[in-house]
Amino acid sequence: MASFRQSPNDVLTSLPEADFELLRPHCRTVELVNGDILVEAGAPLLQIYFPHSAVISKIVSLAGGESIEVAMIGREGVFGGSAAHYGELSPTAGIVRFPGAASVIDVGHFRAACAQSEPLRAALMQRQWQHIVQAERTAACNAAHSVEARLCRRLLMLRDLARCDELPLTQDILAQMLGVQRNSISLVAIELQQAGLLRYSRGHLEITDVDGLIERSCECYERAQPHGGGPSGTGDAPGRAAPDSVASGPTTGSRPRAV
């Protein structure tokens, strides 16, 4: 079984031992596949996800058929936790944006643990606030900044959360992330590729110049620091993926735990 030393989730490792034990017997480790829909907007929440190496996008769908990404969740957070604690239905869709491992718990066991654990409820409130900050920053960014600057920001954010320069992204997915037309993404991607900042082929994007992307990104990338550190809430410096020895270790004062 995977251990938190190998594939940690910051919410779980932050819990005191007694509170963690409320969740541990009911958690299982799964591999999430890129593009999988974990829940549709408005559907009942059946499972809660604590990403280890996976990244999950929260998607809002509009009446006109448009779908827009409002937040991304990696190892620093939890998908579905706040919605499950406060309601029955998911306000957003959940789609796997980057494949990887996650701890999963059925919603009934999760709610029972929340009812008994103040530290777990506090952790959920903190992550909910972080997602609100991220969504607010994204709304302002979408209204004020160019497609190029916004695309650079999103690629950097996803890179920070995934801790990987190679990202499984199509132009349709990038258009959804930014809420723009696919042809707008195509033009910007060509320009960034010609500038040597990335390499792009069908369904695959590799970031080749992080500093160059930062220079072309808007201010929102370095200002959005909901977890007190890096722009994606990981605690790392902007544009710098954590080394394996740091990324795989527990948070200060926490012990690695197996599920």
C-alpha cells in the first residue's frame, strides 16, 4: 500500500493521530486516470478525494454549454470535503486534470469523522478559504488579463501541483481551463512554442522554460499564495518544483502514515 512518505496529502498528515484514525480504516488508495469525471455538478457526492500526486479540477458549467475551470486541487487539499460536510450535492464537477494517486473515503464515513473531529473541520474550512481565494483571483484574472498571460499562469499552477514539466493537455482542455475558444489557445500555444517556452504535440505539453513562462504570466501567479507559500498552495517558491526529498516528506511535526 502507498504510504504518505511516498505520496502524501497535506490535509491527512496535518491531523493529530486520534483524528487521523477516524479516517484511516475507511480510506483506500486509488490511481486516478486523466480525464476521469469524479462527480457531475449537481450530483450527489459519494466519495471524498485526498490527492497524493493527482490534480483535480473543479469545473462550472453554464447554460450556454460553456465549461470553465474555477480551481485546481492537489496534494495540499481535498476534493468534495466542504460540500460533503455542508450539503448533499456537489456544486461543481470534478475532473482529473493530472493522473496519479489519491486516498478515497466514502462520504458517510467522512461525515461521521467530521462530526467527531474539530481538527478535520478546521482543515476543511482552511482549504475552503484557499479555494475561494483561488476562484476570486481566477475571476479577476479572466476579466483583466490576456489569454497568453492567463495560459502561462495556469500552466505554471498545474506544474506546481503536479510537480512535473510534462502535462497531458489538449487544446480543448486548455480552452476549458481558461473559458476561451480553442483557436485562441492554438494561436498562443504556437507563439509560446516558437519562443522556446514549451513543446506541444497532440495531447501532450512539456514546459521547457519556466522562467520564460513566469515573465509572460500575469501578476496573479505570484500573488495567489493561499497556503502561505507557492502560488498553487504547495508552500514552494514560485516556479520551483520541490525536490523529491521534500515533496515526499511529512509536514513538520507529523509522522508518515500508511493507508
